[in-house]
Amino acid sequence: MPERTERDWDDDSEYHAALARAERLTRFGMRTMSGVTVLIILAVLSPLLLMALFILIVLGMNY
């Protein structure tokens, strides 16, 4: 086992590396959740918009 020196107590490189990894994973997770949310909204709104368009077309044919 290597001998510890006074400088080792001040070495925060492992902490900073772990913090950088956590930040990257957080950004990835947020982007993933945003993308899924957009897909869900599109999946819900698309049929509603198509139905509204169909109704407008049908009503427009009656005049």
C-alpha cells in the first residue's frame, strides 16, 4: 500500500471526476425524460388534431 502524504489529503480529483460523471448522467436523464414527454404529448394530441381536422372538413362539405 502506498504511503499517504500530506498532499493526498488535498487531492480532490476523484471527487471532481465523480461529480462530472454525475452531472453528465443527470443531463442525459433530463434529455431522455424531455424526449419521452414530447413523444407522449404528440401521441395524445395527434389523434385529437386529426379528429378536429376531420370535423372541420365534414362541416365544410355541408355548406
